[in-house]
Amino acid sequence: MIGSYESPAAEARPRRSPTRRAPALAAVATAALLLLSGCAGPFDPGPDMDCCEPQSQVPASIVGLWSRGWDPDEDWYLAISGDGSYELAYKNAVIERGVVTADASTIVFTSESGETRQRHWSTGELTLYGITTYYLDLDGDRWTLS
């Protein structure tokens, strides 16, 4: 037959049956479905969170573990995560958790109980005797990066 030449190598190659392709096609279809639904991966958000609920984004300059006070009796810590969660601790005991949002100059803390506090914020650094300390200023309260 003209135009239907197959090389000897092609004849030696085993033909794939449609049933061998079915698992691969099922995996691709499942992955595409997950991606289109916006919930790719095995992430289990738990009962209190919608799978596709956007997380708060905060500027990278305020992400970290901040401490306040030079006096041991004033042992406060503020942990801000990149996903927008925060924890406030006093003497290593967490007293508040919640979500933080921030723009260029305003930061808003919303606790799990629903209480909201808004502050003006700025960051900076201070170098003294060759040691640089980074700080977060919240309406005059200065927190240093731990």
C-alpha cells in the first residue's frame, strides 16, 4: 500500500491498549478538576475555614517575632506571619490570636473574639556600637525584631 509504510522498529514496538491509558487519563482529569476548583493539593483546611478563602497578606517588613520592653517585667511578644495570622504573648503565654492586615501606613489586628484594633505603623533600624536593631513602631510603641 502506498503511504502506509511502517518501519521495522515500529512493528517491533508493542501497541498500547486503551485500558493501560485509563489510569493516567483519570489522574490528569482529577488534577485538572482540582486546579479549576481552586483547591489543588491535599490541603485540609479544617471545619472553620473555607477551602478557597483568601488569606491576608502583610508586608514582608513586618513579618517576624517582635518583642517589647527592656524590663523583664514587661516581657511582651508579637508574632506576625506572612499569611496574616498573629499571636500576642505576655511572659511566653499567648493571650491573643487573630488576623492582621496592613497597608502602607495602617495595620489592623482582628482577634479571634472579633475585637479590632487599628494602629499606624512604620519600621526602621538603629545601629549602635556596630549592632543593628530592627524595629516596628505601632503608634509610638516600639517593638524590636527578636
